[in-house]
Amino acid sequence: MSKTALIAGFVIAVIIVGIAAFYAGMSMAPSKTTTVTTTVTASSGGGGTAATVTKTVTTTVSTSGTTPSWTPPSKIKAAWIYVGPVGDFGWSYMHDLGRRVVAALYKDWLKTTYVESVPESKLKSTIESLIQKGYQVFFTTSFGYMQGTLDEAKLHPNLMFFHCSGYLRYKNMGTYFADLYQIYYLDGLIAGALTKTGHIGYVAAFLTPELVRHINAFAIGAKEIGEQLGKNIQVYVIEIGAWYNPTAARQAAETLVNQYNVDAIAYTEDSTAILEYAEQLYKQQHKQIWVFSHYSPGYVYGPDVVASGQIVRWEVIYADILAKIKAGVYTPYNLENVDYWDLLNSGAVEFGCWVFPNGTVMHINPKVIPILKNIQVTDKLTGKKMSAYELIMERYYEMKNAPMLNALDSLAITHKYMNITKVSIGGKEKYYYIAPIFDPFTGPLSGYNIKTHAKVTVPAGERLGHDALWTMQWFVDWVHIVGKK
């Protein structure tokens, strides 16, 4: 080969390498690292304690000032990672039901898989194994997975991660949650009407802010009806220290019944143990302990004792996220503000204990409805007298019929507007309603901080918003922790 040809070949090679380096630089550009510390203080009400959350996020910023382009793949491979077994009939079961729904719905372009019973210590290796198999989208479904998910997101900036129940986000990591506090309040109304002793129990996995607000909502509902009937409502809580432990859940329920004389129990534990225990008591001893099924439609496990419950429909959120990925709306570069917080109006959660084959929901056990219809109460909002059943269903529709919230519930930057009841728009309409006219976390409320026991108050008329609820670490006065792992 001639010297001229060698030189020409060398020049062409340099040009090719230069072009390759340019495009590589678009996605791996020289960068600078910026550490930003943000402190958010969520007040629990006037005169009360405040929960402060400090988040430090180190972000690598491209000095080129451009966002890498991203084209949705023709086929999306999404993986779910569960903290418990898919057969738990609770949290993991319902997440996997959501996965199966979207897998069938989007079968022309979506492939899914899952890994169950993954300890927090195994999260990262599980994700790495799935990456090696070509998965591009990851749903990690336990609060304890939050930091590990963030670490993996930073290691793999071209992939997409969504963490359930957490608050840390990144450019390729969003968060999501379907919240049940409104439904626990409705269950509480039923419990307050049905209890004869005034003593109500709650078996909690852990006293996280999520469970604290659910227990409070349950207690607020129970007191709203119970005190009108002359009952001294007291709620007793046992923390079992596990999301899935049927033996511990049953033992806690037995303690609540035998030592605290409770005759209504709600719970957050991912088995059917408490439902089966209450049904057994009814059949063998004719002892009526009302229970509220959790996450899944548990009526079939206790038709004589399940009064109502909460049903979660993760498929509503999964269908939305995956469609937006496929459409190119969500990319690995714009997820830092994606934060679903779906309430009753969204369809992601439902009030009830059974889903019929045609998709309709049993809101309340038919056995319970006549009892509720024979109890007379007063709506504290309007002063109108009605049956307990009418009040429960009125509250249900008040909270469910809030379509404006759908525009606010999927982004972190709009959560602060979700507790605004109405805005003034002038004209003949005068006002436009944003949130439901009723929310259980509206003052006056009085309670105590779980750790410090400091007094907490929420003034009359004040409605707690997303941040105050999301960081809640205080109980209303009539909730008592009587067992804690």
C-alpha cells in the first residue's frame, strides 16, 4: 500500500473516531456534579409538631446543555420486583394482578416478568440479573427498596425505574402510590356503627407514615359515627414487624380480642389469617368480630365477618405509566417529577370487599347493610339526619367524584394543590371545585407525636395536604399502641 493511501486511511479513521466520540459525548458528555440539599417541613397543624424531611441528591449535569434523544423501543420489557410472595393475597398479589392485566392489555408490544420474595439486600443483584436479560423498565414494590432502586438508576441512566411508596426520584426514576386513607375512613365509619364495645383493633405491619395515616383515618371514621351513638371509641394497635407473617397477624388479632375486648379489626398484613380467624370464631363460638379485608377482595375468606375493606388496582397506574413510555412521553431523562399519588377518584383504589365476575364491586357485605340502615346519625357537614348506610355512601361519592384531581395526582409539583377544595373563577359559576367537599383529615383534630408524645393539633377548618399526610408520625388521641416489635 502506498504512503499516500496509508495517510488517507489514517485521516478517515480519525474522522470516524471523531464522529463516534461526538455522538458518544451526547449521551456521556463531560459533566459536573452538583449536590443539592432540600429541606421540606410538613406541619401537622397549627400548634402541632412538624415532620422535616431533608433530601440530598447528587446530580450529574451535562455541560453540553442538551438532553440526549430517546426513541421508545418497539418492544418494551418490564420487570416487577416483589417483597413478598405473589400468593400472599395482599400487597404482592395485587401488584402482580396489575402486571398480568397490563401484560394482556398491551401484549402486542409489552413483555413482562417478575421476581418474588426479594429481600432488600438482594434487590440490586436482582435488578442486574434482569438487565442482563434485556429488561428496560423496572417496578420495585417495597418502601425498603427505595435507596437500592436509586442506586441502580444512577448506574443505568438509559433505563427507567419506578419505585412504589417512596419519595426519592431521579431523572430516570419516578415514584408512585395508590393511597387508601379515604377508604380506611369509610371502613372506620362502618366499624363505629357496628362495634358494641367501642373497642376497635388494628394489626399493623410497621408504623410507617403510610400506616399511621391509614390508622388515623380508620379511627376518625369510627369516632364520627360511634360518638353519635354514645360509644367511647378507642383504637388499639399492635405492630407485628412484618409485611407478611400469618402467624404473627393471627396472634395479634387474638390478643386484641382477648385482652382489649375489640369487636372490629382492620389490618395491614398480606395474608388471609385475620379473616380466617374471625370466621372461625363466628362458626365455632358464635362470636362476632367484624373485619375489613386489606388490598384484595377478601369477602370469600370470611363471608360472615367481613364488613367491607379496601381494594387496590395497581393496573390503573401501570397502564398509564407504560402507555406513556411507549408514546415517548416518559423517557429516561424526565422522570424526576413523576410521582403518582392516586386516591379514590382515580380508580386505582376502591371501597369494598369483593369484585363480581362482571367487574362490579361489593362495597359492603349484604349482611351488614340492614344493620347500617337501622342506625340513625347526623351528617356533621349539613346537619341532615340519615341512616349510617346513607352517610357512608354519601361520603364515598363525595370523595370519589373529584375529577379535577386526576390532573394533579401524577406529578410532584402539583400535589400541593390537591387539598384545595375550590377556586374562585367569577362569572355565574363563582367557584370551581377541585377536591372533594369532605376530607377526613380536616380539623379540629387532636393527637400526639408517636416518638416524643408532644401534643399535636389541627385547627378547625384546616385540611392536611399531601406533605403533611405523607410524613405523618402522630396519632389522634383515641389511638393507643399496645404492642410493638
